[in-house]
Amino acid sequence: MCLGPEYPLTAHRCTIEYQALQKFHEIVPGYSPQPYLLIQDRHMFIMEDLSDGYVTLQAELIRGKLHLAAVRNIAVFMACVHSATHNRSQNGLLTSFSNPDMVSLTEQYIFTRPYLKDDPTNHSSEPIKAILHLVYDDMELQSIVGKFKGLFLEKQESLVHGDLHSGSILVRPEDGSVKVIDAEFAYIGPSALDLGLLLASYVFSYCAHKEKGNDAESRMFCELLCQAIQLTGETYNAHLTSQKDAALYFSQLMPEVAGFAGCELIRRIIGAAHVADVEGCPGAEERALRAGIWLLKNHQTVTSPTVFLICLQPDKLMLNMVKQ
């Protein structure tokens, strides 16, 4: 979240990130950088060298590349971390990952400020300004966002990364191995948050490539992104070890995933921090905004990745918007 020097971040985030990487490495070694040394008085730490062929997932998505092995690996990482920390030894975890400053920052810039019409940190393109009434004048939508803000602040379910978008994941294109980085937002919260932010990244990429044209390469990549969303859900479900009935739990989790994805999609179009995937492409921005609105207003019906994918169908989205 790059907000500039006028919005300083707490130095404690370094300790949180180091502790999160330690916990990740303990639970599922190899999926995040191994941390070696925390130098607390200097607010810095030493970790594994990642210069060996890793690039951000976002960079790969922007250039129209995605290894399905990477998709699986990210889902395995989430499922393992969430399962291992799900409502277990919460007292110790709550103390270790007490992160009020970064949680407050997320609450402000994902769940609050983007929905305030006159907030000075918000900005959007001229074409998007013409349809901002879809957000600001919809009291039902505003109420649903408030529900997810409460869920974000109050549901202490598992250790979550807290900022798991495509810029926080490194991938090695040749084999699909992944390293999850930038864990300074980690805290004990709802598992659905990580899934929602990740799926929103795939939606942004879909919107961008869909607007590039109707050529075979763009169509194939959009189909691959739909597969990625399905595969994420299937793999996450398959690796849940904390639930007696993983399938039932996952179907109940998906409405929360949809809501958090919707909040992320909207705030990245009209809030303070945008994404390079769709920036400068009004058509892609509008697709993403409408997808976010649909996911929030229909989150209770989204019980699977298949239903989640409806947010990518413009005819269904326009039908929902027609009354507005």
C-alpha cells in the first residue's frame, strides 16, 4: 500500500513480517522466504536470497503469463497456514500477531475511505467518475461493505497474510514455484480475506486482458485465469486439514471470499491505491468495478468458485445495474 511520505507506517511492521515469515516457514517450508535474523533496534531483518529467477505474479499476469503450478502452490500455502493456525493456541498467536496499526490502515483504505465521496485520498479516472453513483448512492452496497469491515476487524479465525495480492507473491516462471513476501499486514483474522484478495488479482488481470481485444491469445489467457480461480478453490479445499467437513466449510467460506474480493476490486478503482493491471484502461477499470459491486451485492449466493466467475460476465452485471 504505497500512500507516500505523508502517511508514515509503524516500524513494528518489520517485526510482524519477520514473525510471519518464521511461522509460514515452520508450517509450509519453501513457500515463503526463509528468515534468518531480525535486527530489531534497526527495524530490519535478513532473509533468503530470492534473486534466482523470481518475478512478481503481477508482472507475469500483466504480460499474459501464468503457470498453473504457481496457482496450486499459492492455494496450498494459504490452506496449510490457515489450517495450522485455525482457532488453535489463539492466545499465543493473538499476542505475537497483534498488529493494530496495520490493521487500522487496512480498515481505512479498503473498507472506509473508498466509500466516502469526499475523501481526499480517493481518485479515479474520468470515465469512472461518471459511474461513481453506483457506489456512493447505493445504500445497500454501503451496508454490505460495513458488514465486511466488521468481519475483517472481529473474526479471529486464523493467521492471515493480510495483503495477499499479486504484488506480494513472487513466482519462478520456469517451474511455478512461489515465494509469498511482504507479510507486514499479518494478523489473526478471517481466512477468507487472503482468498478474496488473491482472487481479486485474477479478476483484475481478466478485465485487463479482456479489454485488449478478441484475439486468440487474449481469449486463451482469460480462459486460463478462469481456470486459476477454479483451481485455487479446488486446491485450497483439498488441503484443508482443520475441518471435519472441508467441502461444507469451504461452501460457507466462499460468500466471505466474494465479499472481500468485491471490497478489494472497488477500492483499487476508486480509492487511494490502484493496480497497474488496469490503470489507464477505462474499460478494464469499469469491468473490475462492476465485478466488485456484483460480488458484494450477491455474496450470499457465491458458494463456489463457479458461481464466483459470474462476476466476469458483463451481460449479468449490466442486468443487475440497469435499475440504477
